[in-house]
Amino acid sequence: MLARLRVYNDIDAELVISANTIVEVTSAKTNLPRLRWVLSRVRIEPVTKAAAQAAAELLKQAALHGHKYAIDATVAEAALRQPGPVAIVTSDYDDMRKLCRDRVRIVAI
């Protein structure tokens, strides 16, 4: 992750995450000081009522539902709100492709 942050910084790309991503990446093994450091270098998009409703609409359009896709939908919604060009770096390539279709570049990791 640190190497990716350096690359994004080197190309003057703004790294934006959904607030739900913090929940998704945190576990009992998370190094909290390191997480806080990373979070200090990104812009965190809140999941507001409007954002949640838009994410729910993305799920509906993609014929997906349930908690399995909820965080992915909020990440996709946050990405779609950003001025282009936009790329999502994700391990959930197939889900993001369904949610975003061809409106953002999906980069699998």
C-alpha cells in the first residue's frame, strides 16, 4: 500500500476512499498507527443518506443485493461522483465492473 501511495503522489493523483473502506480494511491485526497515517494522506468521502441511496440504486441496476455488495456499492458510488478520469483499485473486480460498468477504469489487484 505504501508503494502505491508513493506512485499516486508521484503522478499527482488524488486518492479518494469511501468512509466504509475504513471499516472494510480494519481487523484485529490492523496496525492502527499505520492506518491513521495512510488515512491522513487520502480524501475520505462520507457515506451520507444521499450517497447511500445512490449506492442502493447502483445495486438495483446491477441486479445485486445484500450485505455482500453493500460496501462495494458505496465505494462505486463515491468513485462515480468524482471528476474524471477515475480508476478504482480493487480486489473485487467483477463486482465493481457490474456496479460501475464502463464509467470508471477498474484496476484489479
